[in-house]
Amino acid sequence: MKNKEILIVTGRKAASAVKKYAKLADIPVKVHVCDIDVAAFLSLKMILDELSNLNLEDISKIIVPGAVRGDVSIIKEGLGIPCFKGPRNVSDLPLVISMLSRNVELSEKLSADEILDREIKRNVDKELQSAYKSTKGCTLKIGKKKPIFLGTDIIHVIAEIPDAPTRSDKEVKRISRYYVNSGAEIIDLGMISGENNSKEIERLVNSVRSVTDVPISIDSLNEEEILAAVDSGIDLILSLDLTNYHISEFMDIPAVVIPRDEGGIPRAVNERINLMERLIQKLQDRNFDKFIVDLVLEPPNLGFVNSLQAFYEFRKKYPRIPMMLGSGNVTELIDADSIGVNALLASIASELDIDLIFTTEASKKTKGTVGELSKAVKMMYLSKRKEQPPKDLGIDLLCLKDKREIERIRDPGEENLEKIEVKEERIPTLEDTEFRIYLSDKIDVIYYKNKNPELKFRGSNARELYMEIIHRKLIKNPEHAAYLGKELEKAEIALKLGKNYIQDEDLF
């Protein structure tokens, strides 16, 4: 008996590509080319009319283009054969066909790529939620209301508020909310080296506590500041070293320890590890065992590899001691986009079984780093669990580039069209209206009439902004409308990427 086939419906332009991909399928697939050029222009009625004239006895399912509008259940009702939406892009067809071979259910309302993305995201979210709640293998607990557990195979992100004593309560609250929304699990109060701001600590702790229940840490070597933080109910200390370790007897909370004495941090790997071992021994002699080791990651070309080796050697020798890695010395001290740098640092931390990764957003170029690291550590957890590279996991850090090439469907008639080479800039017709565009936390558009500001529009979406402006009939000239759309789209891209936006200048 002949196996039932899956019928894929397409238009003339995409036909050759669809047939090429259909040949790769490991299940019987048949292609029907409708009497229309662009598949996305197919209506449900057109598909139903065409297929009604075919012999469909050997068809088990019908797959129509994902861009077709409406609920395709009408086709199922008319033909008596299950009908589903396929992918929007023909290049995703092999993936969808493989889904069908695994009996993954598609949708009558949503495109196949949306179904796949939702299914993967649902599974990823479920796995990650379980990981963050797990206490299996826990070596140390930090915090009370929303505690985090170290030693459970997932890395936790600490986000520092730099120069915290100089900031108002309002600013501390705003940054804390932003960090938590970005994925930070500990908010760190970065103190100012060489100053004693112990009187500010209770205020700072209370400000953070008023907006979130995540643990709070303090980044200071000053003994008075550390003890003031302990009295204020801080959850974690950064840092103890051989110059201040004696105050550990007044502490009952975890502390990060660094290999530093009066002479600073040794450059040589063995010296750095030996100093750390001396510090640990002194803490243990005082019955303090809630320590987290940070061997201190150095900047690129200034000891980076050496410091990494220290992390590696220490972890190999002490597989169960909690460890922290600070990423700021790399992301802040290299003129490269932080997304890829953070992904690589997270993969290094994952291989070293690091428990905490410390970061900040102290400069324009590292804006978004907390969110990037939060996503990166999730990727690395899934990668380690699945024993595969951090690729095709349902979560990624691709921002400026795409994973797959989207195949362009060319109209055969293109070849016969006259090619107009655009070289000269045409001089636009001037209007008495003008728009000036700026970036803040959103896109600000100031409308000028006869050189006077009259209206201010705010938003994060270019289309919503220019549609509102068009609706108010503030533009008459089509060239001006095209210009405004171009500039607003540039502003939206800059907002998403954390780039500067200057009107009439290129983004890249």
C-alpha cells in the first residue's frame, strides 16, 4: 500500500526552492504550485478552489505558506484533510518537514516557525526555572527572601551600581530595577576606593531593598564600610583579603576573597594561588568558611591568560570551593562589542564551574551587559546539560547577524527590467515644517513649524511614531515623509543596540 503524502502548497516564484527542499525530506512530500506568483498573496478561498480540483486520496496533510492570512481550518473543513501553516521563509522548510517526521503538531492559525519558537522557548524556560530553584549539590546559600544557591551547575549574575555613594535614592532604585529586569540576581553597591562612605551604606541598602528582594552585596575593602554593611543586613561582602580578613570574626554572611596583601595581587600563577591558600587558611582558623574565591581576571594583554590559568589551576585543585569571576576588566577594557565578549566569558566561566559572574555597566559601550551575561549563562547551562556547543539551543545572543540565510524568491520578470543606477542626490522640495530627533530612554521627536517647536512625540517604535505624525497631517511632501521614516528607523536601531544616534549621520 502506498504511503500517504504531505502536500505543500506554494506559488510560482518559490516553486523551485520548495521542490529542492522537498527532495531532502525523509517523509513522502508532494508540491502543488498554485496559479499565482507570490505565495504570500494566496487567500484561503484561492487555495480551497485550486485543491478542490485535485485528487487528494493519497494526501495525509496539507501545508500552506506561513504568510497566508487567516485560519486555515476552513481548508480542512472543505477538503476533509488536516491543513496547517508552514514557515514564512522557504529556507525554514527542511526544519518544518523534520518536525512533521517527529509528529510535532503544527497550527491552523500560527506559522510553523512561530510554533517551533514557542515550543523551544517553553521547554527552555521550564528547564531554566528548575535549574534556578534547585538546591541539589548546593555549597553555599546567599540571601534570604530570594536566595541563590551556589554549586548547582548554573552561574548567577552580580550587577554592580558603580560609585553608589554618589547616587541619589531615586537613581539607586532605578538602576536596581533595571538590573533585576535585565536578569541580575544580586545587586552590588560599588563603593569608592580610598574613601570611607560607611554612613551612606544604610541608605543605599534600604533603597535597593525598597524595590527588590534579591540579595545585596557591597564591593569594598574598607573595614568600616564592610562592618556598616553587615550591620545594615547586607547579604554578601566583596571583598576580604590579607589586609582585612580579621574582621571575618564579626561576620556570619558569605564573602568573596581575593589574593591580595599589602603588596597587591601577584602576577605569577603559583604565587597568586599560594596567597589565596594562605588567606583561606587564616579564615578557616577563625572558623569562617563562607568564602567565595575570586582569583581576579586581568585585562587582555595585561595578564589575562595568566589569570585564567590561575582560575583553572585552582578549580582543578579545589573542585567544590565556590568561585566568582569578574568580567568588567575585560568588557570595559577592550574596544569590542560586549555581546560576543560576554558570551565567551560566560563559556569560560561555565567550563571552570564558576558560581558567580560579576559585571557592571560603567560605560556607554557596556550598556546592556547585565542582560547579555544573564542570557549567556543560561545558554552555557543548557549547552553543558545537553553536551553540545552553545548553538541551536532556543536561546542566543545574535544581534547584528543571523544564523541562516533567507533565500530570496526572484521574479523571473526582473531580468527584463531596465536597471536604473541611482547616482545623483535629488534636491528635495523644502517645507515650512521640520523634525528634530533625539534619543533618551526612548525616541524623542520635536516638531517645528516655521522654526518654532510646537509638539513633542515620544516612543520606542519607528512605525508608531511616523504613523502618528502622518495621522496628524504634519507632512505634505513625500520626500520629507521618506526622510522621516529613514531617520526614525535609524533611531530605533540605535535605541535597541545602545548606540549613539545623531540625526543625518550614519549609524555604522
